[in-house]
Amino acid sequence: MDPIGKKRNAPSRSIKLRVVPGIYGLVRLAGDAPIPDWANGPGFSAIVRADDELTIVCPQDRIPDQVDADRNWRCFRSLGPFAFDATGIVLSLIQPLSTQGVGVFVVCTFDGEHILVPDRDWDKSRALLERAGHVFVE
């Protein structure tokens, strides 16, 4: 509810999800590091700079072997767009996973959420999300 007691735009139905092809790596570099050339390319990637770090998510086959990375993540994405003031979207996606011991890494975009889960938990994650009422579309 908002401050005056009206119900916000919480998702009232299941969220449609799409598998994002590929295996991804997560890289943390120094906050003042330049964006490396290998981070650029086709497909899903995300680059976020904070004061103290530069985080890169990209297909792991682009990440050089000598770069320290958390590897072997897979991704699914919600099919939005959703209103920016809608509540519960991310929670409805991560809660079924987190409560069952699946780690998640979330990247939100203008039109949807990218939820990355360890490859070893991929099948479990899909089953948990479907059990929570979400639908994977091809």
C-alpha cells in the first residue's frame, strides 16, 4: 500500500519469463578501471560502475582466463515492461529461489529483470519458479 492506503500495482498474475541463451561470468574490477574491450559484444551484458567497483556481466567466453571471475551463471529475464512503481516484481522472482538456497544476481533494465543463477541450480530454479506460478515462454 502507498502512504494514503491505496494498493499499488503489484503483479496480480504470473510473470512470463524467457531464457537468455549463454553461460555468463561476473567480474569485479577496481572502481577506476577502464571498461575492457572484451566486455563489449552481442547478446546480454551489463556494466555498472560504483564509487568502489566496476561490475561486468557478460558471456563468460569473452572473459580472458587471467581475469578473476565468478563463472558458470545462466540467465532468465522477465518479459515486461512493468510500471516503475509496481511492487513485488523482483521479490516474486527471487523469493522462491532464495528461500530454497539458490543464489541470485539481479540486473534490472528499463523493460525487465535479468535473474542470473548458478548453472548447477538451473533446473531447480526453473522448477521453483514454475511452482511459484511463473511461466517460461520460448
